[in-house]
Amino acid sequence: MRPHKSRADSVSHYEAQVAQYAAENKDLDACQELWRTVIERAVMDLAYLQRFEGRKQLKKHELEKLRRIEESPPTDFIEGTWFEEICDYLQIDPDRVRNGLDDYLEQAA
């Protein structure tokens, strides 16, 4: 004969499972958030380049930022295989992101 489990036992069992799942996926969530932030930074840098490139009058900090971005162009990242691997990790389509980025930059221009 099986002992009868109380409702409280069932709830505590599920709470323990939820806590275990959260602990196991904490690093995964943090890593995914990091890579989303990397992609967001690339988008912001592209928008900055578009806004300031070719301007004659730039403040010192604008010029410094522009040069830093130009040293490591975000287009190299977005067009590269590393970007595709990150998108695969995030389970998003890299071509869809690229197309959305193109639309975004066209509207911002």
C-alpha cells in the first residue's frame, strides 16, 4: 500500500523543482542576456555611425567615439559568422535581425 501524499507535499515538491530549474538556468539566462546586449550595442553603434559619419563639426567626445567604432566596425560583426552563431544560440534568425536592422537604419536616416 502506497502512503497518501498530502497536497502540501505536492506543492513543496513542485516548488523544489521550480527552484532547481531556476538555479540550473540562471547562468543560461544571464549568458543570453549578455549576447542580446552585444547585439543591441552593435545596433546602437551603427546608428551612431549613420548619425555622425561625414559631419564636419564634431565635439571631441563624438569624434573619439566615432573613431573607436570605426576601429572595430559593427558591420564586420553583424556580417560575420560569430553573429550567426550568437543568433543560433539565442534561437533567432540572423537574416531576420539583419533585415530588421536595415529597415531600422533606413527609417532613422
